[in-house]
Amino acid sequence: GIQVEQSPPDLILQEGANSTLRCNFSDSVNNLQWFHQNPWGQLINLFYIPSGTKQNGRLSATTVATERYSLLYISSSQTTDSGVYFCAAGTSGTYKYIFGTGTRLKVLA
Amino acid sequence: ETGVTQTPRHLVMGMTNKKSLKCEQHLGHNAMYWYKQSAKKPLELMFVYSLEERVENNSVPSRFSPECPNSSHLFLHLHTLQPEDSALYLCASSPRLPETQYFGPGTRLLVL
């Protein structure tokens, strides 16, 4: 089955810094999502982005399906951005999303 | 607040107990999911329902039994669990398969 890898596994930033999180997948995908899990365990969907680029405030994401990767950009990071960021990929013909192991982000004040 | 609620939020049970987890979505979605999140492991999909029909059963042990009586409610019935079943159990819904998923806050389960 499809493999999903995320990098870096851990990231520490000063407030106000920018960062790029990467998600690589081993096969062609039809569906890709980015999520943020806060320290209390709540998962919030950030983007549904099987291809192209989307922006939402300080966050943006780009998926290049032909090269099998997706990037999540966080600009002007805030302490509330801390938590774990997951990407999840799905292939055609299945409803199953495979989650990566996440990038744990800590933003320091 | 994502529009998906889960109860209870925390549960401690012995290996011989029977309990149920409840999930309710107020979003008018047609698909619902159960996931398991264990420490140091990626989220694992357990079950998927679309319009109250199970469409995915991801080789989950029979001690976990899902029930979807209508498109707004999803249950996970638990019996004779093992300590390794201790985890965060997350429910999610989406408008249709396999669109954007909205997660509930989870039930943190401890099996003694």
C-alpha cells in the first residue's frame, strides 16, 4: 500500500518565524489532506488539497501530485500553532486515508 | 468546535467490561469514520460508513463492533479489550466519501 512520510519529525521555532513542512507519498494519490492536532488531541482539518495551491490566512499548502509530495507553509508562526501536523493521502478506488507520522511543532514565545 | 461530538471523553475499563463510545455529527454529512491513535503510531482507520452502510473494515479485531443507526450517529461497542487497546479513539465525518474529514475531540481509553 501507499507509504506516507513527513519531515521534519520535530521542529522548534521562535514566534514570528516561517516554516515548511513536507509530506512525501509513494504512489499516485487522488486525495490529500493536512491536519493540525492541538495539545489536547483535537484534529482540525487545514486543507483538502489533492493538487495545486491553497491559502488560508498564514497557512498555505501546495501539492505536486506528479512528483508525489505536498508542502505546508506556516508564516509568522504563533504559539497557538504548536501541536502535531499530519498529512493523509488516499488513492483512487479506496476511501482509506493513510496518515503520516506527523511533524511535531513547538513555537516559543 | 468542529460539529462532531464524542462521549465519553475519558474511559477506564477492565478487560472483562463492555462499554460503548458514541459519536454524533451535526453537519449533515453522509460518511462517518472511526480511527485509533496510539502513542508513537500514525492514525489507523478502523471503520468507514457511508449512508449507514459499512464500506471499510480494516482488519479490526472482533472485540470492536461498530454500529451506525443513522447518518448522524456512530457507535463503537467494546468488549473484552486488551491493555494494548488503550489509545485515543477518534470519530470523523465528511460530506461524502472521501472528502474533507471533520474530527471529534476523541475518547481517551485506558484498559486495565
